[in-house]
Amino acid sequence: MTHTALLATPDEAPAADRILDVEDLSCTLATPRGALRIVDGVSFALHRGETLGIAGESGSGKSMLIRSLMRIAPRSAAIGGRVRFDGVDLLDLPIDRMGAYLGPQMAMVFQDPMTALNPVVPIERQITEGPRRHLRLSRAQAKAKALELLELVGIPEPRKRLRQYPHELSGGMRQRVMIAIALACDPQLLIADEATTALDVTVQKQILDLLQSIQAERRMTVIMVSHDLGVLAGRTDRTLVMYGGRVMEAAPSAALFRDSRHQYTRALLEAIPRMEQPRHSVLRAIPGVPPDPAAAMDGCRFAPRCSAAVERCSLERPPVTRVAGHPGHRFACFAPATPSERRTA
């Protein structure tokens, strides 16, 4: 197992309560530049009814992590580790048997509904395809379910919308349709991959509130992936912070926002705009660029951009440190944030 293998696994919870166990998951893409290590030894457990947040900059490996565990990564991807869903290791299944899980058991709301939805197929057919295939519903039953789902996600005039095409709907409506499609087969696990990134802030809040209310109503388990920590604050039970394909810090969300330890988490928090800042204030950006996944690196991948890095940060991979008195809070950093830095963030 890698150094981060236990970073996000809350061992204080009973195993029987877990719906998803990810152990040492890795994903390597074969490219003309060589092998790109996009996901590197990620482990976490997900409990029934829990909301897990996965945060990090663009390029940190969040989306590829989700695609790897759902086995919808590119064909050139080599995936290793274990992904046990309800006791079944999905990585051991023949790929043609994944259809029994994608839709009925786990579903995803993608970032850009305009590219995820088929532009030449009416909304009704896109929503009813899953229930007709997986739940064996008749055409009439599937249509009735589609109307029910459109009402559930708050789309006005649902009968009219069923006959329309994606380009006839607003961005917010298209994302609501994506949520309806994801819910069509009553999955146990819903994954929202940057589901509100392309929306304005008002619609973004509406979609987040909708997901939260549906989860409570259906007692679903949810993974929310976002580069925006503000989206995850107050809406997740636990949060993983990823960088360079690795988990940097994992903690109950309240503890992470109140008492973050990893320098990368602190830098992300300091980059968030604040209401009390004067207008036209310069935001505190993180200098540098994310690491090249083709480049081998023995130490902490954030070291080249970290203002607190010491010599060993570039030479050794930091071990996992547990925060005393805070179950489930772990981080991998040789130079953790000081109390004053944590208060500032």
C-alpha cells in the first residue's frame, strides 16, 4: 500500500455501514509522452447516506478518480487497486457486467449538460432510456416516471419539456434534466462531478439545494466533486483534498474548514474571496502550476509551489499524520500549517 492508503479511510466506522470502499486506487494513462499517473494511491470509505466532498484545483485528478472507480475512464487507462461497492469489487468485474451498476446502483451528474446530453434526442427519450432498460418499464410507465422526475427537479411545464431538445432549455434546466436522468433508476450512489461549475451563482445555489433535498428525501449517498471549497462547505460530511493525483488531507468537513493542517488546503482556503475584503482586492493566488503527471517525483507534489516547504519535502513522500483528538482527520505534510496560519485561512 502507498503512504496515502489510509489517509481517507475512517476506521472508526463499522465496515457493514460502508457502501463504497476504495483502496489504493491508481490510474495511469498511456500517451505519446509516456505514462501519466493521474490518480496515485487514493483510498477512502463512503458510508450509506453520507455526502463526501472531493476538492482540488483543475488537474488534481478528481474527475479521473471518479471515472476510474466507475470504470468509465479512457480505454488507454490502466487502473489498479480495489473498488468494492456493496461488497463487490468492481475492478474484478468483466466490463460488460458494469451495466448492472451504472444507472441502477450508481449514477453521475456531469459538469457540462450540453455535451453530456444528446443534442438530437428529445428529453423524454433521454430520461426514459434507463428505466426501460434496467427497470423493464413499459413506454407509458417510463414516461410517467419521467414526468414525476421533472417535477421533482423543479422544471415547469414538464409535459412540454419532454418533447423538447437540450438546446431549447436554459443551462439551469439542462442541469436539472441531467439530475433527473441520474435519478431515473433510483441509484444508491449519486456522483456530482463539478455539476454547478458552468452555472451562475443563483442557479448554482438552486441546484445544490435541490441535490441536498433529494438526498435527504431518498436517503442517497452522494459524492460531490468541486474545485470550489465554497460549494462543499456546509453541504458535505467529509472532504478529501486532492493534488497531483494524491490525497493531501482528509477530515470531517467542519474540522477541515476550521482547522486545516496541510499547506495546500490552507492555500486553497486563502484563495477564496471574502465578503469583508474591499472591492477590487487582489486575491491570494497559489503561485506556480500543477505538477506534470509524466514527471516522476519522490517527495510531496505540492513542494515546488509551497511557501513552507523544507528540503525533505522534495525528497521524501510525507507519511500520514493523524490529528490527535480529531477522529478521521489526517494529512500528509512535513511542514503543516501553524495555528496562526490556520486562523488566517
